[in-house]
Amino acid sequence: MSGFNKVVGSYEEAMAGLEDGMTIIAGGFGICGIPENLIKEIKKKGTKELTVVSNNCGIDGFGLGILLFDRQIKKMVSSYVGENKTFEEQLLAGELEVELTPQGTLAEKMRAGGAGIPAFYTATGYGTQVGEGKEVKEFNGRKYILEESITGDFAIVKAWKADTYGNLVFRHTAQNFNPMAATAGKITVVEVEEIVEPGELDPAHIHTPGIYVDRLILGTFEKRIEQRTVRQA
Amino acid sequence: MALSRDQLAQRVAREMKDGYYVNLGIGIPTLVANYVPAGMEVMLQSENGLLGMGPFPTEDEVDADMINAGKQTVTAATGASIFSSAESFAMIRGGHVDLTVLGAFEVDVQGNIASYMIPGKLIKGMGGAMDLVAGADNIIVTMTHASKHGESKLLNKCSLPLTGVGCIKKVVTDLAFMEIKDGKFWLIERAPGVSVEEIVAKTAGELMVPKDVPEMQF
């Protein structure tokens, strides 16, 4: 590595330094735009007691779901976990902790975390279980709860293209939580489908500037589809 | 006769206006897209980060990177935009979406909604529902009037964990169209052939019934 070149040569190197008990922020929505190979590397490393912040927890056998089988995850912070039987079993058995967090609040927690904002007020969740125990404040006659932002020891991100400086472009709705996750990791690791030279990406079309990115690796992706819905041609 | 799922969607669709940005939840709300009145343009928002959701792709167009909030493969409509989840929820939480349609387990006379969790039974999570109900002014809940076991879903007080408080003003069920105000349900329309008596019998929460309750027309 030299200068602004963020490219690393192996997945071992990409996830070096990940230890038991750390917090990982992961991009992806369902299994769309997930850092699938970085997740596989975490499985390979066998790191335990992880707190994982991700909108979903993959599906059985793919994405973050593969970390459940070896009980590597201690706690999930997610908005929706309905597509994963292992998850539900471990949760009902009390083996897995989950902090259900509204999707917009989750996105904002990551965004704020990455932007140095420690907490924010939101109407989302006021008067519900999500708001229990949280500070309530009234602004202009409406009640809001105080939500604390999130940062992680690691952020794992999937982008489409990058230049070697770590400037990122996402593809279609595979963008989802990835840009916020990228800002919120002490060490942000990104895997991409294509790496180009600096100058090849239009500076005005960069979704995530390279300043947020620490390590970059070129991967090949399976890209499974959760709900394949089609119409007749 | 109680409304079919499609008729329910059709009735909800009449609440749309030309130029509306609309977020449709999973299930019956999704069907509303099929009944946008002719000559009207609406743009569908999908909370994973798509404004201008198009139809499902053809087999050749299927793209794993192009999905909606229900994780279904979709296409982008002409004039669509794609963005991050934070941007998406800024639209929702900032009140920029004109109409939100979502399902529920229960709704009560205070406009409270329970739609995401049955304790001990079903662990799924709220997804974007809490953000949607907190952020939108114009929300329509679609659901069956009573459960499979005949228990009313329109209550004086929700019994399940809440998704939002005091946020629901309109409910369309398979039996009736109701508004919520002043701590009561107000019967506005009934499904064709459904009697006011049946609606009253299946509404556990306080229900105001005007003299004349028109039938929905299809």
C-alpha cells in the first residue's frame, strides 16, 4: 500500500485485525449488495461474540446467515429478520440477542455515526417498544425520541466499481445501506466488481469518496436473488 | 360480499392523486399499483432506495442488483432515481411522500397501529414501517376487518406492540372504509352487499354510523 492506494491482495489481509467481541457494520439490503466474500472470510476466521449491525441477517446459508451456524454472532442490530429460520430459532432459544431498530433509524444511526453526530431526535418509534427508556423531547408540539448513533470496529461494504484510491460507485439498488456503512467503520473494508485507475471515474459521479475507505479488494460475486419475480415478455 | 384483495386495492387506489409519490407496503398494498386511475401519474417509492418503481422484469431483464423493499426483482420506471437508504428515509421521515399504504394486525380509535410483532409467535421486525407511519401525514391502512377466528382488528386499544401512535386516519377493510377522528371510528362506506349491522358487529372499537352509508361502487 502506498499513498492513497487502498487495494489489498487477499481477503485475509482485508479482514486482518478483526477480533472476538468486535462490532461490524455491514452494508446490504436482504441479500442485495452484500459483501458476500468478506462475510465468508469472517466465517473462515471463526471470529466469535460479534455484534453485527445490518438491516437484515442474510438467509439460511448465504450472507450473514452463514455466521449463525457457528454461533459467531452474539448480537444483531437489524430492522427485519423475517427470512431466516436459524435466526428465529436462536433468538427464541435466547442464544442470540437482537436489537430491532426501525430501518430509517438504522440508516440514520450509521450516517450520524460516520458524521460525528453522537445522537439525534426522531419521531420514529415514539410510543412504541423502540422508544422505551429513551429520552423524549417535544419540538413544535410533537414528541421525539433520542437515538444514539452507531460506529463499528469494522465496516464491510460491497460496491460496484472503485478506483484504487477507494472512490466508490454503487450499482442500482445494491447501494442501499452501503454508503452509510462505509462512513461508520474505524476500519472500512470494501469489496468491488471492478477496480480502475484514479481519474477513470467521473468525480461528480462518485457515491462514496475514498476518504472513508481503508481497504479495497477485487472480488467475484454469486449475487443470489431472494424473490425472483418476473413478467411475461 | 366482502371485498376481494383486488377490490380492496382498487378502492385504496381512488385515494391517489395525479403527481403523488406513493409508498406501498407488502401484501395487499402492493396490488394498489395495478389500479392507478387512467390518465394519472404516480411514482412509487421503495424504501430500500428507489423512487419510480417499474414493473417486474422479464426473464432477460432480471438483475440481482435491482430489487424493491419486498426483495423482489423489479425494474426502474422512466424518470426513476436510485439512492442510499439514508436518502430514502430522509424522504419518508421528512414528510415528502404524499401517500403511504400499509397493512396492519390491529388499529385503534386513537389512530394507533400494531403491524410488526406478535409476542412469542412471530419475530420479524418492523422494517421501515415505524418510519413510514411516523413520517407520513396521509396513511391508509388496508387489512381484513376481522381475523380468521372472527376477532375484530378495529379496537378501542391495540393489544399488540405498537408500530406508531396517533398516526392512522384512514382504514380500508374488506367490509368498509372508515376514518379515525376524535377517538372514534367513523363509517364512511361499506362494501357492496355488506350490511351496516355486520360492520358494527365486527368492529370492537367505538364506531360512529351516519344515517346513510353508501356502498362502494366497482
